[in-house]
Amino acid sequence: MQASFLFDLTMARKAWAAALVLGLVLLAGVAPIPARAQALPDFTELVERVGPAVVNIRTTERVRAMRNGVGPEIDEDLLDFFRRFGVPIPGQPQNPRRAPQQPDNEPQQRGVGSGFILNADGYVMTNAHVVDGADEVIVTLTDKREFKAKIIGADKRSDVALVKIEATGLPTVRIGDVSRLKVGEWVIAIGSPFGLENTVTAGIVSAKARETGDYLPFIQTDVAINPGNSGGPLINMRGEVVGINSQIYSRSGGFMGISFAIPIDEASRVSEQLRINGRVIRGRIGVQIDQVTKEVAESIGLGKPMGALVRSVESGGPADKAGVEAGDIITKFEGRTIERAADLQRIVGGTKPGSKASLQVFRRGGYRDLSTTVAEFEADQPRKSNERDSKPPASVGALGLAVSDLTEAQKRELKVKTGVRVESAEGAAARAGLREGDVILSLDNVEITSAKQFDAVAAKLDKARSVNVLVRRGEWVNYLVIRPR
């Protein structure tokens, strides 16, 4: 009886203590953490399901013409660079006297990457840089079967490639919806870092639509990615592929906590074109563009930094025929707002060549609506560089600028109808970045037609405020801002 009473008393004390703790938590306004949130995710089921569809890709290339019997043909300037800095020469042994000579056309291993099987008939997606320059591509499955693959197509701009192996009944991946991907959610990568096949690493999505200067926006993660992971899948917790692991940020060559993956929706569009056409067909309008800075946007009256600054217009190209001018800010294309310069590049690139398109530009304080016909993207043409005619020095004005009229020959060379040449830049103008040889196209949103008119516009300016100058330098134009002291 006494033992039972003591047992009941002990239990009562425990219950009272638990109730007291819960009450203090509730009074503090802190909800208890659910048991499920305390547990770390288990990736074993995902790996078992998706792993068999992830492949190792090994590439080889044949040794070309030999130099002194010790390696492939290499440019003389590059050889001199390697010798001066003590860098090993690619494809050549450290001690050629001891190394056996390799015969011409002997296959040599070139690199290792990863990929994943899209369908049971053997189409495999990977990175373009994994197969670039390869003479032979060997795909190894998780069951150790090896196949020689055919490169269906590779697109360097998006870094997506499609290869084909002759096999059927293969395990495949499921494609996910990138729009459902959230920052902070768990993802895993499967690949062959440093040639170690079927390696699994995990992390979270760090950011979406990360701009790195490439053609496509990236998914940023902290998943451990290293050389050899390239081309492998980024997988969500539903076992779906949401990206292709493509790049890392690194100062050492190894993983430093920042990795980038190509969104699978963009990659799928590219791979479908590669499968059908063997290449990607993109649109273009013939402009070179740049970002619009906050300072420039405020100085020209745009309000906020948005759109794409047109730095040059291809002569006779679609934009030129539509009336687009260097210095314009393209703010809309086919009704879609251009927030960043990269947006225009991607929207135009995804437009079918030959189709009509509307665009809106901001020019000298106002908006204009134009129409153009999209052309097919071509390789960039080399630009010609000519010397300008010399001009006698002019007097320096209030802005610290001495300018002169352009000759007709200079106008033809620059493909401009108006503007003045900078003969010297001092003070505020020099601090803004102006220099001799620049051509000023507009001042404070006013088109400049002559040196006399330039001086007249400059004389009316408020010396206490900043003023924007549209400047052409070589083939490029840009806005500079001259600030008072």
C-alpha cells in the first residue's frame, strides 16, 4: 500500500513538472517544435529510386600530330607561357626522355563527368562542356555496363548536351517542376566527383534565378559539387530532377559551399531542339546590350534601374531597321517587361526567327513603340577598327570638355548622323570617365548635332546637379554621369 502511494506521488510530480514546463513555454509565446521538424531527412529511398538512372560519362580524344614525338601540336606562344611559368604542358610527359612515344591517333582519356537517362531508349542529358572536343564518349551505367555514345547535339551557350546510347528498357528519371522549387528546401546530387561513381551529396536550395553572366539563370545550392559532378542531376525530395549540376564557385578548384545548376525546364527545351534539329535555333535582333545602373536611370529620367541599355546596333540588322538607336533603353519586348539586360537576351533568344515582335524603348526622356522582325542567331562577326581623323584642339568649356564637330568620314565610320568628338577632358568630365576620342551623342537627354550646339546646351545646365552624357567609344555606347564637386 505504501509502495503504491509513493509510486502515484512520483508520477504526479512528473506530470506536474511537465505541465509547468508546457505552461512556461506557452506563456513565453513559443510553440513546441514538432517531432517531425526535429528529424533530418532520409535520402535512402530517393537514391535507390533515382540512382540507377544516373550515369558516369568518360570521354577520350585522339592524340593529334606529334611535336618532337612527345605530344600534340601546341601554339608556340602557349608553349612559351608554359615554359616560363613552369606549368606542365598538356598531353606531354614531364620527362620526355623516359616516356614512351605515343603513336598518332592513339585514344587518350580526356575527362570524366556525369549524366542522367531521359528515356528508356537511351537518350542521356549532360553538360556541353563534358563532351566538348571529345572523339569518343563512353557511358557507364550503375550495373557496370558500358556503351559508346553518339553526341546528338551540344549547345555551349546553355551548356546542355544530349547523347544517345544503343540500349532499351533503361531506368529513367522523372522531370520536376522548377516553379515549385523553394529556397531552403532539401535537394541532393548524384554524380562522379573526381571519378568516384555514384556519389551522393545533399544540401538546400540557396537561391533561384541567380545571374552569373551566362545565358540561363541558375539554381544556387550548397550541395557539394566537384569536378566530375558536371552533368549530373539535382534532385528534389519527390525524386524529381530539377536541374543539371553545372558550375561551382571556387578559388581552389574544389567545393566552397556555392554550386550552380541549370534549371531543368530550360535544359529540357534545349535538349528537345537538339534531339530534333541537332542544334538550338535562337532569335536575335542585332544589338549589344548592358545593364542600366541606378545612377544612369535617375540621371536620364527613367526612374528606376530596369531594361537593357543598347550599347551598339548592328548595321542593317533587325533592330537597326526598326529604328533602335545606340543609347536606347529597351524596356519591353512583346509586351513583357525587361527588368534586367539578361531578360531581353533570353526572351529574344526564345522567339522564333522570322516572327514579328513589338518593343518599347526609352529615349531622351520619353517612350517609343517600335516593331521588328526577329532574325536567327548567328556567330558574332569580327569588328573592324579604324583610326579617326585628327582635329585641332578646342577650348575647354564649363563641364571640363573640349569638343569638335565630326567629319563626314568619321560619321560614316561610326555609322552616326550626329554627335561631337571629345578633344580633351578635364575636371568633372575626366572624373566621370570621359577621354579624348569619345563621341558625345547626347547631353542631358538632348541630342547633340554640333560643337556649337553642345556648348549652348552645356551653358544652360544647372552647375549644382549631375548631368548624363551618352558617349560612344569605339563600337560601344554607354551613359556617363558628370557630377559637380
